[in-house]
Amino acid sequence: MINRFFPLAIIFSCCFFLCKTQQESNKSYIDFILTDNKLFALTSDHKIDIFSTNTYDIIQKGISAKKSITKLDTDKTGNVIIIEDNHRISIVNNKKPPFKRLYWSKNKVYDIVFNSAGEGYLVTDKGIDDLTTGKLFLPDTTFRLNHQIHGWSTPSAVFMDRNDNIWLGFGFGEWGGELFIFNTAVKKFIKPVLKGFKITLNPIKSIFDAPNGVYISCGMDHMETSGCIMQFKNFKCYPIFDSETHFVNGADISQKPFEGEYIGPATYNKKDSCIYFYSQNGLFKGNADKDLSQINNWTKIASPKLHWTNGQPDAVGSPMNVLKMAFAENGKLFLVAPNDGIGVYDGKTFHLLN
């Protein structure tokens, strides 16, 4: 006798399989770090996949910790450091269990950085926590650059420069950005000189350094698209590239304006002395030693067709959907797009790893 519930069981099993497959296919990446010819990618379900930066093969998949992994970083010797559940700091030790606990913070931890002496600093919701002394540092109101914003919040970019200064960038959408600099040698905040840089109109997307100084990239989409790359020398700001939506000289105002570059992450490649940035129009590069004030002085090297969803932050149309970019030691540029995975530009072509 045929069980009348058998067809329903088949349908249920098929639906479960399709749902499970869909969930697996929807797994995305939200962060990555590069070390020792490997790329450690943080998934949206807070696990780690490891790729080879040479062959692009997955070396290990789905590494999980006791708590959700919320951030990845490396110390000065290249060890992979993770933040679990915004509180526990652990190191990857290639043993079982794969993580060894180093520190636990009572504060919510956004990021961790290390100075040249290997001393760790936590960026938390209460300020900068010096792991060596246990002291907490928070800038007072005199260090504010954007007086539209009050208080301390989640940074959009964290960077330790070669002189042991921690740079903290913030993005507040139409309210612009904010920037704090903390010197770990003297344990004091430094107020930069912005000169003509309008931080109230420029949310900060990334911070990186080059031989000529420390750079920030900014981008905003509010009524019009705009973006910029600024250079800091001795904590003084100088414009490198400033792009706004505008009309071409002599154009009829009824015509469509020339769209500004909505700049997301940017980085520097020491192998060719070029700055790279990503915008809604693609991936660009320009020699850091030359005049980069006009978009015509930059070279578009790729136009990836990435996906986006309505309401997704930092996305102006389908191409603009990149959270982070960084160069591996082999000179290849890796980036993470949350709806598409890990991408790589090898100097000639762009493709996705997964």
C-alpha cells in the first residue's frame, strides 16, 4: 500500500533542499585580511574562508569560533587576530580549537590595531583602549572637526600609520564625516589642519598611506554624487582629487550634468606607485607622483558588473558595491563585494573567486 503522505514528504524534502541551497548561495563576505599568501575572508554568517592569493583555491572553509566573528585583523608579525561577539580578542593558532583567547573587553570592540612595537589598541564604543596599560582615551570636544556630529560612534575606517598614529574615519551620510588621530607614542590626540577640505560634506570611506603621506577617500550620494581623495602631510590636508556632479563648461543647463565619482574604498600599490579607487563607474588608478586633480588623469582599468539591493548603503547603481580593497604581496588587488564575493584584479583582468 502506498503511503499517501509520501508525495508530501518528497515535496517537503525538495523545498528544504532548495531553501538550503538558496541560503548557501546567498552567503556573502563582509571583510577580509591578507597575510602569508593567504586571504582570510569573513562571511556574513560570521565564519572564515581561507583562499590562496596565488591560485585562488579555497584552502579551508567555514571556520567558526565559539562566538560570532565580527572583525579580522593581523598583528605586526602577520598573525591573524579575530574579534568575537565584539568583546573577545583571539588569535588563529592553526590548532584545535583554532583560536586562542588573548583578551576580553567589557566594552564593545569595533577594531584592533598594532603599533610598530607590537602593542595592541582596541577601538571601542568608549574610546581607544591601550591593551598594555589598560588606559582608555577619548577625544574631547576640542578635537571635533564636524560640529554637526556629537559623540563617539562606529568608525567607517581605522588605520595605523608608519609613525604609530591611529587614524579613525567616520561616515554619517548627508551629515558628512569625522576624523580623529591618536598618537600611540605620546598617548595624545592630534587635531589635523583641514584647510579647504569640507569634512561636513564628505563621509570617510577608507584610510591608507603612501610614501607621500596618509590619504583618505570619501564619497557621498545625496541629491548628487561626489567624492574625493585627500592627502595629509604632517597632519595638514591637501586635495588630490575632488569630483562633484557638474555641468561641462558651455553646456545647456537642460542637458544631463556630468556625474561626479562616488568614491568608496581606495588604496596604494607600492609596485607601480599608483593610487587605486573604486566608484560607481568602475576601478581606477593614477600615479601618486603626478597631477590627479582631473578624472581624465586617472585610468579606468575595470568595470565589474556587481549586484546590489535597494536600500543597501554605499551603492549607487549596480557597479558600486565594494566594501574594501587591498593589495597582496604578489601585486594582485583583492576586493570584497557583499553580494558577489571576493574579486581580484591581476593587472589585466577582473574576476570573482567564488
